[in-house]
Amino acid sequence: MTQQTPALSAQAEALSPHLEAAIKSGELSVPMLPEVAGRVVSLSQDPDSDASQLAQLIQGDQSLAGHVMRIANSAAYSPNGSMVSLQQAITRLGMNLISDIALAASISTKMFDAPGFERHIELTWQHALTTALWSKEIARVCRRNVEATFLCGLLHSIGRPVVLQLVIELSRDKQLPISHEDALALEERYQKSVGAAVAAKWDMPKIVCEAITFFDDYDNASIARDQTTMVNGGAQFARHSLSPEILDLDTLTGLQVLADLNLYQDEVERLLDMKDSIASTREAMSA
């Protein structure tokens, strides 16, 4: 279940100790989490919060409020497009869903600066968003707690663009030019440790840090084993739906994680029937 670490060239191996030192010292160029996103997370984790607080928070950012309403009124959520206020949208769609929409709208690829890797980061983000959507549906089918599952899925690969930023900076500063392929190999090697550090700096719930750290080793997760397993499964469904030529249906349905989730064939089929709906939701959230 644990992925193999990609082989590195001699040049990339020379850069690797500098990466490890930066990670260990905490000297990472971690983008600032938009304040509203952090507060949305706090509200979504607070059992005493209510719809009016969430509406007031989102309305404090006119750009975000407009984006949330545009998504809430999209065909994916409201075919008639009839909602006129955030309060109405929260009442109809629920606080959890509006929180998810606000988070997806607040955290974007624009937060990262990795020249030459813009397309790669965009594809990584699209996969993360799709993973979040699939993970939430898997939680529903498995009749497990869906709270924070979307957030865990959304941030499970957040370390990737941060590693690429760091690689570019260190490659320049240490005068150790490396290839595009080497940069991606370093991204793969360090993305989980960096992702956990980013989540900690953003003051995310511990289950998010654990879902990142144990993504490929969910059996050894402690407090977030369920969420981590569902996110791993969600990532596989996302990979299949986005790139069926890379992960075909037969391979998907034979993966161990589906057995570990106790998904029966009819449940897997029920999930697969949601492919178009999830694609429509992803497009709405990415607009």
C-alpha cells in the first residue's frame, strides 16, 4: 500500500539535504491561508455555531460571497437558480455544504508561485477537489461521519505545490539546476511531510494532518483512520474519473482500499453512477 519513493538524479540528490533542512527547520514558504478560510474551518468544527454566523462571515468578503452564491445557484446545486441570499442558501443546502463551497473558493492555485509548473499545480488542485467530493460521497455510502472528510480530501496533497516552490527557490539559491522530472520526483518524496507542516501552520484539525501523513498507510492512522481510508478511496475514484486511461474501471474495482472500506459491488456501482454529478459539481466549484 505504501508507494515507492521515486529515484532521483545526482543533481536532485544534492539538493535533497537542503530541502530536508528547510523542512526540519520550518523555513518553508507556506502561503498565508485566507483569514476567511480559517474562520470557516473553525465554524464548521464548532457544534455551537449557526447559519447566521456563517452567513455573516462569508458576507464580510464580497468577492467570496458572490462566488459562493454563484456556485450555490449553479445547476449542480440549484437547477432553478432561485436563491437570492446566503441565509437562504445555507438554509436550503446546509451549513456543511456551504462551508465546503467557501473553502474550495478560498483556497486556490493562485496562492502558489512555482513558475513552469502552473499546469501541473492546476491538475493537482483539480484532483484534490475531485478527491474531496468523492470522499464525502464514500462517507455517505459507508454510513460514516462525513464531517471534515471534504476538508481532508481537499488538503491531502497540499504539500505538492509548496514543495515545488521550495525546489525552485533552493535550486536557484544553491545554484543546483534540476530538470522538470527531478522537481516532480522531489515533490513526490517530500509532499506528505511538507503537507502536514502546511496543515499545522494553517491550524487545521489534527485529523487533516493525519490524513495527509498516512494517506498511503491508512492502517497506521490513529485518530483519523476512517477519514484517511475514505480520502485514499476518494483519490482513486478521482483518478479514475479524471484519467480513466490511467486507472481503468477493472483496476479501480479491484483496489484493496475498496475492500478495506467494506464497499460491496452494488455500493461501488452506486458511487460510479455519481460520476457525472461530481464532475458537474467540480466544474461549478472551479468556475
